[in-house]
Amino acid sequence: MKLFDKLLKKSPEIPEQICKHNIYEKETSQYSPLPRFYYIKGEKYDIDSSSSVLNIPVCETNFKIGNEDWGIDTILREHVNRYYVHIPEDLKEACYAKISEIKWEGLEKLSRSEKSALKNQQEEQLQGKSLLNAISRSDMEQFHFEKYKMEEPFYDNNKCIMLISGENRNQVINDLSLLESHVETYCKSLCIKDNLHINPQELKFDISTHEKTNTALYFTYFECNPYTKTGKKAKFPLILHYATPAYYEFNPTINFFGDIYYLQDGNIGKARLIYWIHHIMYSFELGITRQTLEVKKVEKTINGNKSVLYNQ
């Protein structure tokens, strides 16, 4: 009876601290100089295997590599980002998915170089914000934008934004009509049967607010960019971003948007027009050749598969 009781008695759980955890083997990856195998909560994981990477548990990790403390997410980022060209596509997808999962759970660990890069980026953003905040209407009025009346710009969403007043809307529509005349010509020559036409009444000029983040959503507006980083006058000091209300929707049926870049003399210097119709995206890029605006490139994308219809 005592023997029977012993057989039925549950085996004691192995304490987590005596499992192999935060340990790696010396064998090197076949794609990078990083160690290949890592033990997390007693299980062995291979950073060269997409299935193994996807099975990595989301938990606190700390591996001592090169006198630096890294989490498994740090290792995966170093693995896939620095040695990107050597990593198979399925492994890239697995690494980025696991990195995002770990970050989402608030367990992201940055290396010293990543922390330094982040600090530099933040400093550059603060400096950039200060410069953008300093842009005024007078900075824009030094250029020859006679067709448009300049308004007072403001800073938001990491840009210097100028809203489009009622008196400027007709000119926006005229500029789009001019560009669409080029698109229409190429639609005929390339046998594009989809109706690639922007109804001016469908453009959204007012601002919306994101339901969850409460941030402002802009659709059709000007971006003011009068100066380069060195303080010289920019080649394209004014950019028109245009869009329909479907711009921020996930997988819309029909969506038109794009960007128009204006030269210092007020003329259009280049543009990119996007037409999204039932999972098919057409992209028209225009630019100046011998002082004439013309179509430079036309692309068609169906479910992520891109093909070039025309390239000058």
C-alpha cells in the first residue's frame, strides 16, 4: 500500500532557477557571428530556425554577450538587422514578429549602441522640432507662390503644417486636374481600364481625431519646408499632401492620395499620385525633364506583387 501511495504521489516541480535559463552555447550562427543556441526556462532555442524563434517564450531574459547584457529581443534585432542580407525571408519574418511581441509586452531591452542611437535620434528630433516651430508665414512668402495665399503654419505630427483655406482649395483642385491630364494620357497608352480619376469633391480638407490616441489626423494640407538642414533655401519649400476620407481606413475599397512638390518659383517640380481600387494600387511618379513636367514611372501592385508598367 505504501508503494502504491508513492507511485500516485505527484513528482515535485523542478524549481525554475535550476532550469537552464539565460544560457547560450558557443556554437556560432550560420548567418551571423552571434551564438546560435539559447536556453530559456529550460528549453533550447535556435535563432537560425524560424519555427524555433516563433516558439521563444515572452519573458524576462538576460544574456551576457561581449561584456554586455542583452535580452533575446536584442539578440534577434542584432541578428536580423545587421546581417539582413544573409537572413532567409521566413527567418526575417519570424524574428520581427517575436521582437514586436516582446516589445508589446513591455520587455524590450536595448543594447548600448541602440540606447546611444535612440538618444541621438531624440536630440535630433528636438532640434528639428525647434527649427520647424520657428517657421513663419514670412519664411514661406519669400518664395513665389502667387497662386496660393500663405497662411500661418504650425507644428504637429513632426511637420510644419499649413492648412488649406477656402480660397486656396480651387487652386489645389486645378493643380490635381493638371496632373491627372498626364495620368489620363498614360492610362490610354498602357491600356489601364480602371477609372483613375480623383473627384475633387471627395478630398478631405478638415481635420479628424483618432478615436484611441486622440491625435489629429490630417488629409489634405500643405507641409512647409523652406530650408535645408544647413539653412539654405530648399528646392521644394512647399509640399501638398492630399487624400480622401478613406486614407486612414484599413483595406479601403477605393482610396486616392499623393504628394505634390512645389519649386521655389511656385511651379510643380515633382509629384506622386496613388490610386487604390479593389486591392489594386497604381502609382504615378512625375518630374521635370527639360523644364517640362512629365510622367517618369508607372507601377501597378496587386496583393503586394509589384510590376513596373512604364519607366522613363
